[in-house]
Amino acid sequence: MKIKEKLQQFTKEGRGLLATNFYNLETLHGVLRAAADLNEPLILQLTQSSIDYMGLETAVVLGRTGLKEFGVEGWIHLDHGGSVELAQKCLDAGFDSVMIDGSELPFEENIKITKEVVKRAKSYGAHVEAELGYVAKLGQSHDQQGFTQPQQAKSFVEETGIDALAVAIGTAHGFYRQEPELQLELLSDIAKITPATLVLHGGSGVPAQQLQAAISRGICKVNLATEIKNIFMKTLQEELRNNEEIDLRKVFPKATAEITHLVKGKLLTVKNEKQ
């Protein structure tokens, strides 16, 4: 099933689809083991920095091979693509979905760059995500607010032809200094008049109850990145504190297992079933 069809299906069912970033073999296997154990689908995401680190072709082969070996239904997605050129490279490399992030551009420029990516993606049968509003990136202020407005979201989706829209409703990338308060009524208003799949960025650190409330009000794709990096590195740091082991194959598995435990919890949360 194509990613667009899966997202549409899950939106109708009132459940979410988890999208996890991966950074190397260990983080990839950590998230895939969780999905395989629970028999849940998963979107694998790559950012520009991860592509630069692993290499585009290597990263795609890792993702595709991992999905096949673990028997997981999944797709590969470009997260926060900053240019048409990068989106094109990812389309050529066989990505199922690409995000073009023009959220920091003026509204009309965001529309222009997004329309160009939608045009290019069409011949590949690829899914396109864009962002509207202010979702603080790493290093940016969490105090600034720029919530997505329903009518503007409707116009943006209609003019660009995108499949999915990342909305600003109170989340941010990275860690929160205090518990976020999602604008759930605003989300409901957006969902009522916006035909695109709705995406929640900054899913790390959002309480399960709020995630489920957002999914019940229209969010389908839920992004998870910061918590994956954090638990992997914190576990390694603890393991290496008083450890002279030099065989990484003996050190990495515990950190990978912690990712699996984390992602299992997130998968159960976004499934949004009554326990």
C-alpha cells in the first residue's frame, strides 16, 4: 500500500502512523524491531544531516533492506527538506515521500516552492508533505508563536496540491522546558476544512494523553526523532562510563534495545486504541 493510502486509511480510523528518524544501523534496527514485534507499520525518516552523514544511496539501501529483513510495512521519507534540489535527489533515489519545508518563508514563497516539489513528485508517484506555521526547530525560541490558521491552511493545501500538512499547534523540535499545551480546538478547526493528512512535528516529549487527543482530532502522522537520539546516546554514555570494552558490537546492543522499548511505547500510543 502506498503511504498516501495508508495515511488516509488511518485518518479515517482515528489512529496515528509513527514516523521515526534513523541515524545509523543501530537506530534503524532499534525502531524496526519495535515495529516488527508489534506488527505495526512505520515511516522511516531522513534529514539532510543524516543523508550527509550516511550518504544518500547508503541510507536508502539501509532503510529498504531493514524493512524487508524485519518484515515491516514501511516507507522512506525526507524530513524537513530545505530545497527543491534536495527533494529531487531524494525522488531520484526512490523515496516514497518528501517534505519541502518552506515554513520560514513568506506565505507566497512557501506556496511557490511547494508547488514545484508537488509537480516533480507527481511523475514518481511520490507523496509530498509541507509545513505551515511556526514549529520551533532545534536552537530556535520556544516562546515565539505562529499557529497554523485554518483558512490559510485550506488555501495552502488547495493552491499547492500537497498530500500532507505539518501544522503548528503548540509543539516544538527538541526538548520542552515545560509540558506543551496543544491547541486542540484549533486543530479541530483545521481538520474540518483541510483535506490533507495532518502531521505533528515535535512529537518527542508530548504526553501520551495529548498525542492521543490530537490524533482523535485529526492528526495522523506523528514524528519522533529527539527522544531516539537522546536515549541511544544516554545509554551509551552510561555503558561506557566504567567500561573498557572496545568491541562496539558488545556495547551498542543495549542502546539499540532501549530504542526498541521507547518506540514500542510510542507505537501503542499512536495506535490510539482503548485499553
